[in-house]
Amino acid sequence: MNRKIIFSCLILIILVIIGLFYISNNYKASSDIPSINSNLQKGNEHYNTIVNSINEQKYSEAKKESDTTLEYYSKAKNNTQKALNKAMKQNNSIQIKYLNYTLDEINMKINATYEIRSGINLINPDNLSISENHFQTSNQLMQNATQYTDKRNQLEKQYPDKFID
């Protein structure tokens, strides 16, 4: 009977340790970063599809892709905001900085997507200058967003232990 009690206690201890590990990982901001990056990557892929569709004058396809792009960027933004809240609760200044850079990048990409969508909505075969202005603004926003990607990458290299579970 003592062996059964000891065995049951060991199982209970192991389950408690596993549970604590699982719970602590759910409260770490770093556990959200793979999902954030995945949604950003998918948003970027769809944004590139928009650009290709515009270049091929497939405007309805480009407009549809803008919806998908915004969905992925919105998911990334929501996940980033949740992760930022976790990092703030943990008072993790490196991750807070990282996640703020991520939000800045995502917001620029969302604005770029809205700009390109505005350009698509204003397509006029007789006068493309208005649409081209929106496309150029969108392109500039996407280029500016890379500064935040670079800052995030720099933090990951400087503090790898802050981003690996």
C-alpha cells in the first residue's frame, strides 16, 4: 500500500510540475512571437501578391488580396498587443521594446495596405496619377517598416535568451 501512495504522490508531483511549466509558458510573451512572425510573413506574402496583381492590371484580384493581407496583419497586431501586455506584467524591458517595434512595423504595413487599396479603388485608365500616388505612398511605408524589422532582429541577436523558450 505504501508503494501505491508513493507512486501516486510522484505522479501528482510530476503533473503539478508539467502544469506549472505549461502555465508559465502561457504567460510568457516570447511564446507568442512565433505566431506573430507567422502572421506577419503571411501578410507580407499576400501584400506581394497585391503588387504583382496590380502590375498585371488584375485589380479585383488585388483588392481581394488586400482583405486577406489585412486579416493577417490584424492577427499579428492582436497577438502582439497580448504579448506586450504579458511582457509589461513581467516587466521585461527588452521584450517590451521588441514588441513596440513590432507594433510600429505592423501599423506601417496596415497603413501601406490601406494606401494600396485606396489606389486600387481610384483606378482610372485615363488618369493613373492619383492611384500611382497611393501606390508610391504604400511602397514608401513598406520600405520604412523595414527599419523596425531591423531593430527587432538586432534585439533578437543581442538578447537571444529573451526570445527562446
